[in-house]
Amino acid sequence: MSDTTVTVAEIGAALGRKVEQVEREAAELGMLVRPDWAGRPSLSVADARGLTTGEAPGRSGRCAVRR
């Protein structure tokens, strides 16, 4: 069974950030960036949610998505 993931590019688009910035922040928070089925860097859905909502451990708790 495979895990559901979200590509780093999709997360970057949602946050208005470059892929490199998302990868760096994820690494700083101890999140595992790994290739999805197509070889694209991705995060688990839970990590992606935490990163985009600001609820990931180590984040300030503010919503990171620009509305």
C-alpha cells in the first residue's frame, strides 16, 4: 500500500513560495521529503497540512497560506 502525498511544487504554489524554500522549511521541521510515484519531491498529506496551516510542530501556529 502506498502513502498519499502532496508534491512540494503543489505546496509551494499554495504558499506562494519556491520549491527550494518549501524543501528547506520542511527539512528544518524534520519532515521527510521523498519522491512520489513519478519521482517528484513530496511530503505526506499530514506534513503538507501542517506546513500550510502553520500547525506543524516548530511553527508559530499562524496560517501560512496567503489568502
